[in-house]
Amino acid sequence: MVKTPDEIALMRESGGLLASVFEMLDRQQLAGMSTLAVNDLVERFITTDLGARPASKGQYGFAYVLNCSINHVVCHGVPNADEIIRDGDIINLDITLEKNGFIADSSKTYLVGDTSPAARRLVRVAQEAMWKGIRQVRPGAHVGDIGAAIDRHAKKNGYSVVREFCGHGIGREMHEEPQVLNFGKPGTGPMLREGMTFTVEPMVNQGSRKVSTEDDGWTVVTNDRKLSAQFEHTVAVTSDGVEVLTLRSDERPAAAMRG
């Protein structure tokens, strides 16, 4: 759905607030914390410090403000008081925020403590794959251009891309059209137009792309139990390219786009 300049401005505000949530998390010592404690920390920060609403809470019956996906968990990990983040883990934190009626969505995979070289490489390539996809965004491009760039970069580095989950349009609703697949053919799919807003969010697996959902109905894991990493930004199509609405202060767009 195409947004007006005023609506984009409101989404930019939501995106900036969400970026500050990750900047707050960057200062935390995650090792030793439970995933529920991280959830509660983020909820307090969004509601009390930022005066915003955690958009995931209550969405589709989900009871928490974020997804926390450790190691072989691909996405939709559920916060739990008994799940402790440990040195050497990788953990994806996927967070949404709504302010003035508009939602922003972003995620980051954190390297916790002394992680293995293999884990660090996977996380780096997953982040690069996201930026490869974002680089394709401009008026007249196609959704397939984004997915093709992501898939090509992952495969070039010996990894696979999860196909069951994808990016999505976003705005007043968390999930709008179009779907933004993480694979595809250049020049195919919906054409991008100025004012469109959506997420780019590749999930890159160390082994097979095959995944399954656990009995809780939420948690998605790799079938081979190898590592998975994800990064996500909310973007807007501009007159001549793309604006990353959830860009964090530690990210330089030009440098990131060369990844």
C-alpha cells in the first residue's frame, strides 16, 4: 500500500523509536539473562521511556513484545523465564513498535560473548544479504529483484535461505501487501512504487533451508539443528531509491549497502 508523505513521516518517527530500542539492547549484557527478562526490559522501555506501544503484544494471540530466537531457532521464539542466554549463543531479537497509528518492524541477531568463527560468519553474511536486498529497492524495480539478490548472496557463501517466511508490507497494519520473498527471479513480482513501505528480512541457515514449527505453535527451528540468523529493516521506496526507516545510529547506509 502506497503511503503519503505525511504517513511516511509518522513511520519514520516509529522507526527511529524502534532503532533506539536496539541501541538500548546493545548496551546490555545479554549473557545470563532469561529471554523473558529481555522481553520485560523491552516492554518497559517502549511503554515507559518512549511512550509507544509494542505492536506484537496481542497480535494473533501472541502474549509478548518480541520474538527471541536462539541458535537453531529460525524465528518466532517465545520468551521464557527458564530460557537463559549463554555465552557463545547467537540470538535474534525481532521487535515491533507502534506510535501514532503506524508500525515499524526490525530485528537483529546478536553475538553473545565468545561466539565461534562459524557463527560470526553466518551472522555477517545474513546481515550482508539483507543489505543486498535493500540495495535493489527503487521505483520501477520488482519484489523479485530483492529476493534474488538475497538468495544469490547466501548461496554464494554456502548457506541456504528459508522460504516459508518473508518480508511484508507494513503501515497501519503489521502485515500488509506486498509479500517480499527472500528468493525469486529478477524482474518478477509486484513493481515497486514511491511511497511503498515494507520489511526486508532474510533468514539464512547454516545448513538446509528446511524448517519446522514446534508444538507451541510459534517456534520455528532448523530441521538439522544447525544455526540460523536473521536481520530485518523497515524501508520506504523514495523517488530515487530507498530510505531505511529503522536505521540504527551504528549503521552507515552507504557502507552497509556495499556489504
